[in-house]
Amino acid sequence: MKVIEVRNLRKQYPNHLAVADVSFEVAEGEIFGILGPNGAGKTTTVECVAGLRERDGGTVRVAGLDPATDRDELRRVLGMQIQSAALPEKIKVWEALDLYASFYPDPADWRELLERVGLGPKRDTAFKKLSGGQRQRLSVALALVGRPRVAVLDELTTGLDPQARRDTWELIEQVRTSGVTIVLVTHFMEEAERLCDRIALIDAGRVVATDTPAGLIAQVGGEQRLRFRPSAPVDDALLLALPEVREVSRSGEQVVVTGSGNLAPAVTLALAHHQVVPGDLRIEQATLDDAFLALTGRKLS
Amino acid sequence: MKLLVTETKLHLREWPLLLFTVLLPLALLVVLGLSIPDFTRADAGGERFVDAQWPSMMTLLSLLTLSCSALPATLVTYREQGVLRRMSTTPVGPGRLLGVQLLINLGIGIVTTTLLILTGALVFGSAAPRQMGWFVLVFLLGTAALLAMGLVIASLAPNAKVAPGIGSAVMFPLMFIAGMWVPRDVMPDVLRMISDYSVAGPFAQALRDSWAGQAPQLLHLVVVAAGLIVFGGLAVRLFRWE
């Protein structure tokens, strides 16, 4: 069942066209990623979905509601964590949760939520004194306290250190198990690859491709690269003879083999056959970054 | 309701602000009243400066501090930090938060004014406002006009750093024209005429009149009401949530 349907969304700002033509669907219970470089129109897109901005064209439905006309009802089914939105400095963690819970007709038990996001020990701490990661976890909790069907999380881990980022990812994976549909806006390839069931790649206000992370990578051919330092000289022809190998190049003592399929086993087997040991062997696989580059001709970050 | 409770708690945590809005007017009432002999000398009509003139000035001081400085500071900070934006994702919406802020500032104004009346009675044996009905009406009308002006200041201030500056630039001339340093009675005619149309001036005069037992002048009520309409209209038109 589709919980979000966006068709031909368009949003024009006075000076530029933020969203030219965006369409996607999100299924119930899915973690759906909206991935693209800064300024691609990701935030504007989800703000139109959440009814925080009025769209100029296209249709949007969230659980059957139109954000433009059913704003009040939408607020009850959609929770949102906005980029760079904060709380009053001196509000305590429990007060914020208690307050936001009071805004909804059938809220979650905020005490339980507090523990779930790992802020139990910080219950009485003022918002100002929380670290970046703790603030984001509170932010996620506030987006969930109204028991929404859909939670929109915008640039959740931007500005966090790697440890806090990983903690936040774990939290999102936990939230998934509770059945909430999540729309995750990010410009981190790694984040999208790890968390999302499906991803819409957005560039310059348009959807470039929508697929699973593996599907997107497969779209660009699923190329792999093997780097190693051979223990004895190797002839390029020997490797090029393998069906999996497309190209062989060298940089210094290092050999770089590009190809697809079962590239690594095929190459190592061929080397072993000639008593060559591949030292410092590294396998590089295509990433979402490569997929984005192939689809748009531009780097993601 | 919980929003009101929480925001009130947050306000009380900003206690340095309360020093200015509550304690300063009280302290000035007592300290200047006790130390300047003229303040407690009865005039021909048997009325002392400390009976109605000075406490109504202190009421104005508190209300101007609330509306020119406290209210805009809170709202601009909330806007800048995204607190209002965050509220707009909930079923409650940021309008309620704005209403609660106005209510809290009105509440502080009422508390301060009540304390001024009680302190005046205790320290100087002054009477409570003699025309209580008029006094309450004037107080509510004038406070509403000043708070609406505060909303306009909050709308015009580009960020939280500039807001206090704009607030002071509005507040001190208003305090002067309302008669804080040169009482309206001894103002040159031109100055008093300007004062009559300055919203703060007629507000102070109407507070004083009803405090001393007279009905406020119609002109003063009309100017204060007009102030409410103008600032209220501007606030509605200019207010920015983000």
C-alpha cells in the first residue's frame, strides 16, 4: 500500500525553480531515501509533502490527505524532524517530550520513547547542554511522539561526528521495526546505502532514478576494481584473457584490474595458476556515488 | 495549557529578565520615593508625587520593558532557532505559542502592577487606584497596544542580536515623551502636545488620572486605542514565522 504519492511536484521560488518535476511513491513501513547534492531540492520536496510549503504544481497525497488542504489532519499522521530547527535553550528533555506529547490526541508514552532513543540519563538536562547527537535523538523522539504513520527526517546526521552518526543510524534501524514509514533526506551516500529500502536520486529539482541501493548500483553496470601488488611479473594478456576482466592498468608496482561478475575469484585463481601471489589485495565496488556520477555526470559530494 | 505552563517555567528560568521587568520598577518606586523629599511632599490638592504619578510611571516602565525588550527578544530568538518552525510541524502550530507569549507578558505586567500598588500602600501609605474600573480598562488597552508594538519590533528585527537595540531605540524616547524624566505637567506645550499623541504618553496620563481618582481624558483613550489598531494591524501584516 502506498502511504505517500507524489506526482510531478513543482515549486518555484522568486529567484529559482527549486523543484522542477519530482514524482515518487513510498510504501507503508518502508525507509525511503531522498538522496542528492546540496541544493538539489530535497528539503523543498519534503516540505511540500509535509505541508510546510505550498506547491506550485503536481499532486501530493500522504495517507490519502492533500497537504495543501488537509494540513491539520496531516499533522496528526506525519511527524517531522526539520533541518536546523531547535527548541528553547532551557527546556529540559522530559519537558520537551511531555509538551510535544500533549499536542497529539493519542501520543506515545514519552517515558518509554525517552529510553528507546537512549536519553534516559539526560532526562533533566537542558536542551542547550545536549551534544549534537543527543539533540538529534531528541529530535527523532519528538517526530515520533505523536505516533505518526510517516516520519520525515531531514539531514539527520549532518554535522555529527562519526560515532554520533552511527548511533543515530542504529536508532533509525530500531524505529523501522516499529512499523513507521520513514522518509530520510540526506546527502550522505553511506547513510542512504545503509538505511534505505529504496532511494530516489534527486538532482537539480528532478528525480534521476528510483530504485533499491543495490538496484541503483547495478544500473551503472556493477563494475568492480581489483588492486594488488604481484609477487612476480604478470602479463596483461593473461588477465585480459579472462571473460570477467575488461581493463588492466598499472600504477607503479600496482596492478589495477577493472571488470564485473566474479572478478576477484577469477583473477586470484588465474594468478595462483602462475604461482603469482597478489599482495595488498583490495576490492573496490561501485557505490551510490558512482551511480550518481554515471546518471548525472556530477559527483554527489 | 501545558504549553502555557512550560513556557511560564522557561520564562522564570530567564530570571535576569525578571529583574528588569519586575524588580527594577519596584526598586525605583521605593528608593527614589524614599530618597527624594519632593516625591513625598503633598501638592496644593494634597496629592504626593509618589501616590499616582510615580507608580503609573513605573507601571509604564515595566510594560515598555516587557513589550520593547522581553517579548521581541523571545520571539526573535524562537524564530531564529527554528522553535516556531518546529511547532508548525505539530497539530498545535506556532500561533498558539505566540498567544501564550503574549499572555505570559501580560501576566508579568499584571503581577508587577499589583506589586507596585501593594508596595506603595505599605511603604508610603498610598491608596490603590481610586477609579479601579477605569484603571483596569486603561491598563488592558494600553498593554495590548504596547505588546502589539512589541510584535512589530519582533517582525522588523532581522536577528536576535539587533532586537534589543531596536527595542531600546524605541523604548527610551517613549519613556522620555511619556514623562519619565520631565513630568508631563511641566513639559513645554509643544512637547506635551507631541506626548499626547505618542501612545505611551496618553497611556501614562490615563493610568495616572484613574489612579488619582479622575476619569481619563477621551483624547488619551482614543490615541491608545488607535495605537492598538495600528500596531495590531501592522503586526498581523508583518509578522514572520521564519
